[in-house]
Amino acid sequence: MKQRLMRPTAALFPIVGLAGALAGSEIRDFMLLMFPLYFLIQLASLCAADSFRNAAACEPGVRRVDRRFAGALIPLAVGIAVAMAAVLLFRPSNTDGTDHAALLFAYVKGAAIAASLISIEHLFEERMFALGRRVDGVALSCVSNGLLLAGALLDAGRTEGVGLCLTGAAALGAGISVAANYLIEPAHGLSPLWNLRFSPRACVQTLLYPTASVAAALLPSNGDGTRLDAVIPALLFGLIPWRLARTTARRTPDESRPLNLLLIAFAAIPAVTATWLPAAQPFAQASTLALLCAAAIFCAPGARLYTGTALIIAAVLPVAYPWHLNAILALAAVAINLKGAFLRKV
């Protein structure tokens, strides 16, 4: 089934996370737990939603698409079970029933429930897109992420029970997505058609940037996690272009040019800003890492892309350039990739 290469709504989930992380320290800590658990579910389920997306793109009819969807439900259930099992590691023992331990367990449990509900919503959202219901898929994404944003902002003003509003919003979004899916497009087949052969590529397409970004953030922290806590908004900022770049296969050179410009602009804007506002440097580094990951997986090889990437890397290096040279390098990277970026085939 032919689909558009980029979904603007793919950016909504990390934008919600970024807004929550910037809204307050309590909800930021909840996000710091929820997003790793979300990606743990993706890993343990072999990226069920994206494996289904890759598989459905190869199917010509709705019946086989729905069989592919049925084949994604069991792996997703396994991923959710693994996340819930991981929560038990934080359960207070009988001899350690302190308030701090109980609070941490409640946080982790709430984050795991929210991550599980979001994963379910994302899978059912993918079904709408796979069945050619693009408008309905966009609507579901906007509704669910709008609810998540409202929940995150409500939680930002709480001192107790942080995460309850976000989890409730995730439950409402998942319920709406499941109900709307079968009201709009009833099930066409119940027998599962496994998507395992599509999983290796889907795992790389989904997990490369999150894994690389967390590893890079932990390098200077000597294992104490304090740096990860400080840069979580930057990591979520880098997740925006990474999710926008997502396709089922590498783009052709013509298809890649708009994405090349988008990725380089995402890295260039904070790189230029960091010249006058050093707090933007983590955002520039995270978006540069997203650029590298997306260029390796989704972009067509090209001299302009590689030259622009090299200039961006030079711009974000912790070097005291004279005459704001780093900003000039970043702007040059954007200029190099402007050619042909807005051309459309007729």
C-alpha cells in the first residue's frame, strides 16, 4: 500500500514528552521513567508496531493487513509483560518499607502502565494508517497526544500522585483508539500472520537513536545517572527528527532531499543558538546524533548530506571558535542542502 513518506504527527509523542519534561521536575522524573519503559516494551516485543508497519507496507489487501495486525498483538503483550516484570524489581521488601522506596515503586508502576497504554495506542494507530485511513490515523494521533499533553501539564502542578493524570490520559487515548479502530474499520481477519522477519529492521529503525543517545548521555556520568536526568529534554528534542525520519525503507535520492534539509536544520538551529545561549548545547548535540542515526538508516547517501553533516559536527564540538565560526558552519550546512529540497515531481 503506497503511503506518504513523512508523518508530521510522528513528532507529537516526543513533543509531549519534551513539554512535560520542561514543565516541572516532578513530571520530568516521571518522563525519565516512562520513556525507557516505553522503549523496553518496544525491545521486548521486537518493535511490534513498527514490525507491523513494515509488514503491512508489503501487503496488497486489507485482509492480509489485518492478519499482520493480529500477528503484532501477541508480541506486544509479551513486551508489556516484560515491562511489568521489570517493575517488580522496584517493589519494596518487607524490611525496606520506607516512604522513599514505596514512592519509587509507585512512580515506576505508574510509568510502566502509562508506557503500556501508549504502546497499545500506537499499534492501533498504525492499523489505521496501514488500512489507508490516513485522516483517521492523524485524528487518533492528535487526540491521544493532546490528551497526554493535558495529563502531563496537569501533573506538573501536583506534589503528590504525579503521573496519575498522564496515566489516565493514556488510558483514555488507548480506549478511544481501540474503539474507533473497529467502529471505523471492522476486523477483516483474525488468524495471525507473524511479522518476525520484519522485526530486525524495525528494531534498528526504532531503537538506534534512543540507545545511542542514552549511551552518549551516560558516558560522562560515571554511572550515577545525574547527567541523564539533566539532559532528558535534549534527548526528547532529538527524538523529534528521528521519528519524523521513520519510513519502512531507505529513501531514494529525490525523496531524501527534504529529509536531509529537515535533519540538518534541526541540528543547526540549536547549534547557532548555543553560540549565545550555552544551555542549548545539549539540544544541538542530541539533534546531531539524531542526524547521524537517520542518515545511516533512512537517508540516501549523498555528498551534500555528508558535507552538511560534517559541518554540523564541527559546529557542535566543544571548541571556542573565534568570530562565531560555529554558527557560520551550521548555517553553511543548511545552505548546502537547500538545493532541490523543495522540488516536487509532477
